[in-house]
Amino acid sequence: MSEETTGTDTGTEDAVLLFVGGPLDGRVEIREARHGEPLPTITHVHLHGGPKVVHRYDLTPLSPQAGVYHLRTAGDPDRSLAD
């Protein structure tokens, strides 16, 4: 999973993040406040003997300290799956 911290804004409370769909389905992560706000999109790249497999997850905030990352699907007209 790749993440980049942008800016220096940091919250005061950790965020609880749930992943729905794809290879990260069911994963719960705690993002420490020192890392700033959760990213709007996370890219998960799976490397194995064959070609790389890329999945993108888009954040749906539930509150300032909680959110759900949903797997981006090919049928989503508002988002591109291009690398």
C-alpha cells in the first residue's frame, strides 16, 4: 500500500479506517494523528510471479475520526482506473 503525507496539518485524534472489497476487505487500520488526515484515495499494488495487480480505494468519511475505504470498481463512471 502506498501513502504520501501532504502538508503539515495534523489532527489531534487518531482515525479508524475500514476497508471494504478487494484484497484489503475487512482490514481495519488506525491512522495516527501525527500522519495527518486520511488520504482521499489509497492505491494497493500486489506484486507476485505474474503481472502487478492494482486496486484503488476511495475514502468515505463517517466522522472526523472514522472512515471507510471502498474498492473502486471498473463500472464507476466518476473515477478512472488508469495508472
